[in-house]
Amino acid sequence: MNRTEKKSSFSSVVTGAAFLMATSAIGPGFLTQTTVFTKQLLASFGFVILLSVVLDIFAQLNIWQVLTVSGKRAQDVANETFAGSGYVLAALIALGGLAFNIGNVAGAGLGLEVLFGIDVRIGAGLSAVIGITIFLFKEFGAALDVFVKILGFVMLALIIYVVFASQPPLADAAFRTVYPETISPAAIVTLVGGTVGGYITFAGAHRLIDAGIVGADALPEVRRGAATGIILTAIIRFLLFLAALGVITLGMTIDDANPPASVFQNAAGAVGYKIFGVVMWSAAITSVVGAAYTSVSFLKTFHAKLEKNSKYLTIAFIAVSTVIFLFVGRPVKVLIWAGTINGFILPVGLSLILIASRRTKIVSDYQHPRWLQIAGWLVVLVMAVFSIQTVFAELSK
């Protein structure tokens, strides 16, 4: 491989990592959360999205840079920072990933039901088979990169169409994004948790490490990948917000049983409903593979046999998620709470990474930017405070 080909391959993996992070975040819970909170906060939800994007960027830049410089996955960095903390973090990530993946599998089944009229459970099973097939490829990392890029662009194009159809009040949305009437800590915790909380925080960085993209020399591309993933997620979140706001402004009803579907259908009729099916399936299946891949990446370094059989462990993760869905189901409220729970994992995981960034035994002679570390600790503080407020608010109900 010549220098040009190597650079192209390097860039492709970094872009794939960005799309893996973004499409992992954009799942059924993402679609549901965005619609539910737009209904509650109207145009002021734009401010929540803007704030969550700022918090997301600072969290991701810290995590991607420290992990790729160290060349170690988050659980190993955590264990070297505080003995045993990596096992706790891995358990939290794996359990949170499993909870999310049950909803992801269900969302994939719902998408196929909308498109082809087949039973949700059959659709979930077929989607699980598709997800598993990706990991059966010899070069499954490259297959994963291509898969998430294609479906990421499909979702973006279709959502743009629905935004035009819903004719949202752009001026009001822009004004309230910087000058909100109301601020919801619960919405912020849920959005940040659903975008970079839990396994999602580490998806891109772990993909880069698996591809061998490590060390200080890779930092410019690593920063680009982190920013690309967050910006892509933010664009899709804002577009969904605008579509939902347009529907609500027109006086149409949002169905609480399936909030995002009613947005697409109200905006573009029968065609919109089919578009929802494609978007839901694309969002769900990319999140299925992203959750499985990243959750297993937290477990495989604990034993040589887990590392050797990580492909089959990932397949088992998808299979178990599917089986649990077939017996349990997927209430909308569970998806909202899953994002909130992941919001708690973020300050814990980010704190460990920030402490590790000052340990020479982990990052060698790398000097982590002081401004970035300060920004990271502000994210930890904001998320910890908002998370506590959210819990007390729920307990007082």
C-alpha cells in the first residue's frame, strides 16, 4: 500500500468511526426523545439541543484524544487510574448497552412492520440476522464502516425531505435556540446521555484503537472524527426537532404511543409514514451493531479467550438482545429512561479519563490541553448536577 492509499484508508476509518458514533446515538430512543421533548418544550427545545451539542463536543474530544494517545480502551485506562474501576465501568456500559439494544432491535422490527406490514417480532428477528451477518465478514471492521456511512446518509436525506414537508417556523426556532422560554434539566440529561452517554461515548475511540489508529501523531484526524460525529448527530437532531415543531405548529396531534411516526405521517402523509419506516429501521439497525460492537469492546480485554472470540461474543450480544425483546417488548418510557441512565454514566467515565490524562504511565509525555481538561470537568459538573436534579424531580412526582 503506497502513502496515498494508506492516507485514504486512514481517513476512511476515521470517518467510519465518526459515523459509528453518530449512528449509534441515532437510534429509536433518539427519535422518540427528540419528538417527546419538542412536544413539551416547543421551540425552546432548540436551546437544549444547542447546549447538549456543546457538552457533547467537549466530552468526545477529551475521550477520543486521551484513549487514542494511550492506545488503550477505556476500561484498561480506568483500571490503571483506579484499580477495579475499569470493571465497574465495563459492567455499567455493557448493561446499559444491552438495555438500549433491546429497544434498538424492537425499533428495527417496527421499521420493517411499517415498510412491509410484517409482524414486529419477525422484523426484529430478520434485522438481528442482518446485524449478525456484518460480524461474520472476515474484515468486519471495514464492513461496519461502510454500513453505517450508507445508512447515515440515507437517514439524513429522508429527514431533510420531511422537514421541508412540515414547514417549521424557522425564525421562532432560531430565536428560542439562543433565548429559550424554559430550560429542562431532564431534557438535557436525557439528550446528552442518549448522544454521548454510556457505550456511545466510547464507540468511535474504540473503533480507532481496534484499527490501530493510535498515538499523538494521529490527533488531528482524531479531532476531526470526533467533531464530525457530534456535528452529524446534531444536524439530524435539529432536523427532527424542526420537523416535529412544524407538525405541532400546524395544530396536528403527536401520538404518544409512537411519537416519531406521527410526525412523519402528519408532515408527509402516507409517503411520510413509509419514510419513517426507512429512518426507523436505519437508525435502529446501525444502533444494534454499534451497541453490540462497543459493549463487547469493554469486555474482551479482560481475558485472552474473550479477545480471541470477540466476534462471536458480539453476535451473542445481538442474539440475547433480540430474545429479551421477544419476551419483554419496548415501552416508549423505557427508551427515555435509558438515555437518562446513560447520562449518569457520562460523568463517571469522563472523570476517569480526565484523571488519566495527567498520568504519564498512561499517556507518556503527551500534554493534554489544559483548556480541554477544564471544559471536560465543566461537563462532568453540569451533567452531575442536572442528573441529580432529574432524579429528585422524578422521586417527588
